[in-house]
Amino acid sequence: MDDLRTIPIQVCKAGCGSFSRAKRRYQTKTALWGRAAVGVEFRFEFDHCPSCGSEMTGNCKCGAWIFSIVHTHCPKCGVPYQWVANSSRDRARTLGRNWRDIGETIWKTNRQTLWGIEADITTLAVDAVVSSDDRHGHMRTGAAVAIRGACGQEVEDESKRNGPYKLGSAWGTEPGRLSIKRIIHVAALDSGSKSSLALIGTCTKSALGFASENRLRSVALPVMGAGTAQLDYDNCVEAIAIACIEYFKPAELEMPQDILLVLFSPESFDRSITRARSAGVNPILS
């Protein structure tokens, strides 16, 4: 019986998950001195994916065969397979469209729900995402850089146009290439890349105020302050949750209805949810 680990496979370049194993073709060749030699040639059945129609590939960029669908990096050169990256992006987009299926409820009223979610903020199907900028409108924190990469440099150019801004204030720009309605920018860093929990709370309330004024139904918030400003991650999570609860408690505001707190530390997701829920009297309030 053939060892399947020695037979190459071809995979869908788009990362849809389809693959097929090569078939062996034996060739007999006669050498000049009369001795017969048997050669093995691998042939693939498909040029294009039978599931999605994308091109199939059986080699890494370095030319090495692909032998397993579970390998994420080429064993020969160590470079990540492109089809794995394409598959990851596709899964992220799928999760982004169905964030209610993977989100955890932190706090809830009759109209508003604060969610905790582990996801790529640029893939979420929401009305707006929040970018934590500096007071000049530069998108240079971790989440802001990711948003700028997804939406395009023109968004940062628009953000800087009316700066400098007051610390804690919020303003909006067009979403560029992102399929959302607005990007909400907040001045969360001073000129020295410093911030504070109080400033993070103010930025959160300003972003929610902008969303309410512009009737944006759903807003995704990153954990502001925990990256470039190097504030404690759990303290930032709690500060944002407290600011959301304080903003909505005094009055029955109509918008936004869904606030997504996007957590970027998978190993501490459960702890972060617990910390955020501790900001309210109960995780679910009627």
C-alpha cells in the first residue's frame, strides 16, 4: 500500500479547502547499456477547483511539492503557503458577517447590547468601526494601522485634514474600501503617544455620541490604549465597558444598538469578558 505522505496533493489557491491527490504514472526507459529503468511521474486530475472554480496548485513558490492539507508552511523553505492565508481571510470574512454567533453578551438593556468578540475589526459587518488616532488624525495605533490598511491611505489623509483635534473628541471619515458606512476617529493619543484610562473612557463616549448623532446602528470598538500607549490590557477593557454603560444608563438612546468590543488577546478572552461584565451590576440588565 502506498504511503500517502509521499504522494503530492494539489490545493485550491483560493483556500476553499478542496484538494486532490496526484496519480502516479510509471514510465519505463531503456538506458544506452541496455538496462531498463522505471521512472515515476505525478499527474493531477484538475487544473481548476471543482468546488469554486479557482486555479489549483501543487507546489510552493520554491517549487517543492505540497504533501499535506494541514501544513501551513512549506517544509523546504519555511514560507507560509499563500492558499492558507487566503483561507484564513475567507474564514475571517465569514465570522465577520456572523458575529452574533460568536460574540459574548457583556451588558444589555431593552435597546442596547454590548458584545465582546474576538475577530478582525476590519471584517465585521457593522455600520462603523472606531479608529484610535492621535490628536493630529494620524492612524498609527495597532487597530488604526489595520483599519488604514483595509480602507486605504485616503482615509487617513481625510482624517488629518481638520486636525489637530481636542483629546477625547470624535470625528468621521468615509470608509474607503471597507463595506461600512463610516469610520469614527477618536483622539486617544497625545503628541507623545501617551494616553490614560480616563481619556479612553472619554473617547469611547465621544465615539458613541457620534454614532448616535449619525444614526449608526452598530459600532465596533478596539481595545484602545493597550497597544501604542502601553496601558494595562484588562484595565482598558474595563474602562471601555464602564464608559459604554455610563453613556447608555441615563437615557434610552435609540442608536447605536449593538456595540462590539473587539478583543485581540485570544489567550485571555474569557478573563476579559469577565472583567468587562464586572463593570455593570449584572451582565444582563432589563
